[in-house]
Amino acid sequence: MSRRTEHAQASRAPHGSALSGGQGDLRILARARRLIGVRFRPQGRSAETGLDCIGLAAAALRATDVPRDYALRGGSAARLAEGLAAAGLRPVKSGRPGDLLVMAAGAGQLHLGIFTGDGLIHADAGLRRVVERPGEPPWPVLSIWRMKWRH
């Protein structure tokens, strides 16, 4: 996969979905797109050495003081929600480009991605790099978070 996504193949979320296109925070989205191609590294916090999904979200959102002491499996949704709120995000009912998606990637495994409006950017452990994936997220979206200063 190249660093660029083939947007012509991207599909919009179905009508009635909590994810939609529309106006979003293009600065967050641009920062996330600049990280496409960075290698995946569990608990990675630097584009130079590698990122995981939390490291990608922190870089795109410009969050500081991001924890490293979390389990790769069996993560607590409540603990994650507390951390997101402390980082200046708030839960919202529908997604816009630049919003943070919290997904259930497997039994007891949470995953984060940046919503693009027609897909998501995430740190893919299987592909071993940050990628942009067109279309609906492949995992159930548990919650959507937005920076508090956004309307």
C-alpha cells in the first residue's frame, strides 16, 4: 500500500450511520495523514521509532502526557474514556473528519483511529505501519470523540 489512499475507491458511510462526511477538523486530519507509512510499534510514541494507535492519536491531536502503561489486550473502556476526557476530548454522537474513533478490534481489545470522512487512519499491527483505510471501519465503533474546542 502506498502512502496515499486511492480516494476514488472510498465509500461514504451508509445513510443513518453515526459516521458522516461534512465539516471537521482538517488540521487533525492533515497531521494524521502526514504519519501514513510510519512503522507500527507497540506502545510507540514517536514517528521516528514507530507508533501504535494511541501514539498516532496523540500525534494527530497533539496530546501530551500520553500513558504507556496499558495492556495491549483487556483494556478498560472506562480508563480510556477518562484519559480522552483529560486530554481535552468530549464524546459526540456522530463523527466528522478529524474525530477519534474508539473501536472494538477483538475480544477485550480496544483500537483507535482518526475518522477521515470516508474511512479511517490507524496504526495497523498486521501491516506493521500507519495506513489510511477507505470505507466503513472493519470493527464496531464504540464511541466517537472530538476536541472540546470544536463545535
